[in-house]
Amino acid sequence: MLGFSVMKKVSGNSPVIFDVTHALQCRDPFGAASGGRRGQVTELARAGMAVGLAGLFLESHPDPANAKCDGPSALPLAKLEQFLTQIKAIDDLVKSFDELDTEN
């Protein structure tokens, strides 16, 4: 999370999009596919939006256990609407705040 403000600063304040589900992948160099931590999708997405990101990228699938790729990290499609409602509420709240300069 600490790197997001640095990314915005060095890119001239360009919008930063966070790929939440790929951030939760667990690589296995000897495995056929990556593992993942789907149970942390909401937690990490909330944290990302709390720092004022422009948006999120995430994988969603009707049946993540049978997805051809990224299933272990994918949000079940049935949870997507509720997930987006919560993320949008956090985004609206955070972006309603005035910028607070803590450097000076």
C-alpha cells in the first residue's frame, strides 16, 4: 500500500489501478497453476481504495474452483455486486476528504 502514493507522484499524478486478485496469487514455480488467497480479496481491495486509488482490477468467475485460470484468487461472481457496492462506498468516502499535507 505504501508504494501507491510513490507511483502517483513519479507518474505526474496519473491514475493508479490496483490489480487486487493477482496481488493475492501464490506462485509455485513447479506447479501447473498459481494458488491464491481469495479470502483476502475484500480486505485488500478495501485497503487499496482507502488510499485513494483510481480503481481496481479483479478476476471474477461463476465457479472459481473450476476456472481455467486465476480461480484460487477470483471473486465468486455471485459476490460481485455486494463487493462493488462496498468498494464504491469506501471510494466515495475517501475521495470526499480534503487532501491532508502531513509533510509540513
